[in-house]
Amino acid sequence: MTRSYRPGLGAFAFYSVAFMLGVYFTFAAVQGDYGLFRRVEIAAERDALSRDLTQLQDEIARMENMTRRLSDTYLDLDLLDQQARSILGMIRADEIVIR
């Protein structure tokens, strides 16, 4: 007589738990706090912040240049004229203003 081997309840429980743990860790690796999707979000945010930093550095350089050009040691008369016209609303005596 040959007896067929049938796995018991313990083997079924073991493989079920192993499968559930595999599913859990796969889900955590993809969508968890340190998963692939979060890593892509962080990379996109880093790129956006790098672009913002570059724009701010350009703006700072432009403002430092304008500040230096209006300082006591170096005076740019064209910039002074432009600022007087735009901020103070001044015009020359020989100019006509059309609104």
C-alpha cells in the first residue's frame, strides 16, 4: 500500500504567512515612507528647489550689482536717472509726459 502525502495545516499556515510577509514588504518597498514612489517625489522636489535656488541666486547677483552701482564709491548715472524716473516720478525740464 502506498500512502499519498498530503501537506498538513502547518505547511499551509507557513506558506500563507510567508506570502503575506512578501506582499507586505513589496508594498512597503514601493509605496512606503522610504519606497520608490517617495524617492521619486523627493527627487522631483529637489530639482524644483534647485531651480528656485538658481533663480534666487541670479536675483541676488542682480540686486548686488545694482546696489554696487548706486554706492558712494561707484555711481552709475544712467541707473540713478532710471531710478529717479521710476521711483520718484521725476522728469527732465525738456521732456513732455504723455499719459
